[in-house]
Amino acid sequence: MLDVLKVIILGIVEGITEWLPVSSTGHLILVGDLLSPDLSDKFMEMFNVVIQLGAIMAVVVIYFHKLNPFSPRKTNKQKMITWQMWIKVFIASIPAGVVGVLFNDILDELFYKPLPVAVMLIVYGVLFIIIENRNKGKRPSVTKISELSVSMLLWIGFFQMLALIPGTSRSGATIVGALLIGVSREVAAEFTFFLAIPAMFGASLLKLGRFGLGFTGKEFGLLMLGCIVSFALSIVAIKFLMNYIKKNDFKVFGYYRIILGGIIVAISLAGMLF
């Protein structure tokens, strides 16, 4: 029963932090360390990735019409625009896809720890504040996904690749990359949601393949529970973020990241000293 409660908490953390630019993986590592579910390290490493499938389904549900190129309610032109959007998503996914397949295990071994997570939280928190201050008063040059060029897509894809380091935040990294090249906050956030679909499905399949399908009944039940909770909370988080950025910038997330990162550094140093 205690593990069920812990998995529900982890599902809540994933659902909220996956779409806010504060690093879901970073939070799951930290909260997981605090909760210490009575499950193997190998299972929890897989769980922290595969639980994202619940979050991804929230994007599919909310944006189903926009994502669906076969919708009978769309004109031929609208269907063509939808296919073009998926091509853009594929192009921007290439850098992270290649690096993730080749170096995923190495990156996990090096950075899947509280201190590296804290450093990346702080670094990208500072970047959010600097970029928002730089962009203050400027009109974005890109206000539609259809306006993204191939070079822009690869630039955003490069930043998504950097998010393979825990604590960076996949949504945070891609939004930072998009803001740097003049993309509006709304387009940056929405394109980040769409980019997550192949990225997170791919990462989940990779982790499942390496873990295998030898789940115990308890492990399978807990994994499904985590996905369901993350799905429900993701619906709330996505709608909140899209409403929030219509009138506000991303600096508040930058300050949050810096404060949280500082706390983690302090706790880690205290643990080393004492």
C-alpha cells in the first residue's frame, strides 16, 4: 500500500513537471531518492522514463484534431499543413534521436545523480532569465509552426538533444532554443509538446527493451498507475502553461530552477561534509 502511495506521488510529479520547463526527470530522481520505493533500481530507472507515456497521451488527447492529418473535418489544405508539421517534428527530432540511441547509457551513468541535476537546473534557470530580459519589448519573428525553417528546426532539435542530461528539462531546453531564435512563447511551448511525442515514445521503448517484459504483477500495476496519474495531471499542467504564457514570461520558472538547484547543491554538500 505504501508503494502505491509513493507511485501516485511520482505520477503527480511527472504530470506537473513534464510540461513545465523545470525538468521532470530531475524531479523524479530527487523525489524518488526521498521516497525510496521498495522496488529495484533497474525498475525505477525504467519507471522514471516509461511513466512519461501517460504525459504524452495528454498531448495526444488535447491536440488530437490538430495532430490528426486524417481528420474528416479538415480540408485538403489543412491536411497538407498537418503533414508538413509532422515532417518538421521529425526533422527537429533527429539530433536527440541519434545521440539518445548511441549515448543514452553513458549519459545516465554520468548524470543520473542529484548534483548534476542541480547544476543543470541552475544553468537553464539563468538562461531563461537572460533570454526573457533580452527579448523584452521585441516582437517574435515566428508566430506559427509553419514559419519554422529547416535551420530553425535543427537548432531547436540541438537544444532538445541537450535535454538528454537530467535536470536540463526537455521542454525547458527546447523552449530556450526556440526563444533564442525569435519564436513566440506560445509556438515554442506548443511545438515542444509535439516534439515530445516521438522523443518520449522512443525513449520509453528503448528503456522497455533494455528492461525486458519480465514484470511482476506488482511492478506492472504500479507502472500503469503511474502512467494514469501522470496523464491526468498533464492535462492540467498543459492547459495551465498555455494560459499562463499568454500574459506572462518564463522568468518565474527560471527563478524556481535556481532556488531548487541551490537547495539541492546545499543538501548534497552537507551530505558530503557530514
